[in-house]
Amino acid sequence: MKANAFLAGALFGAVISVGCAVVAQEAPFVDIGQRHGNLRAAQENIVSAWQAISRGQQANDDQLGGHAQRAKDLLSQANVEVRLAADVANKNNRNW
């Protein structure tokens, strides 16, 4: 019984990890309008940084110890958070 529970937990963890990796692989993009100029500018900077890291990976044949990919993953996550901030501002009728 313990073995089945362990295997089920391990399988669930693997599925979640793969799902997160797939989401993190998506390139960030700008989807905030001019209503929230500062948040839009933040998204533009995130996209620029992500693209610069991609160029660095290509120039170095992806031999950067996984750090460049980790940075890109974090930038993708930051992009989602900025979008969520704009959504909250929209909900509260605020302009940033």
C-alpha cells in the first residue's frame, strides 16, 4: 500500500513538473495596453531581456550551465505576474 501511495505521489509530482516546464518555455509577449503604461513598459523590458538571453544562448551554443534558461523561466513568470497586476488594476478601475 505504501508503495502505491509513493508511486502515485511521484507520478503526480512528475506531471506537475512537466506542466510547469512547458508553461515556462513560452516566450513572454506584450499584452498590456497603453492604459497601464508602466506595466506595459515592464512587459516590453521583460520581452527584450528574454530575447537577449536567447541570443546569448545561441552565441554560446547553450553551454551556460542552465543559468540562462533559468533566467528565461523567471522572466516568463514575471511576465505573467505583470499581466495579473494589470488585471487587478482593471478590476479596481485604476490606471498605472
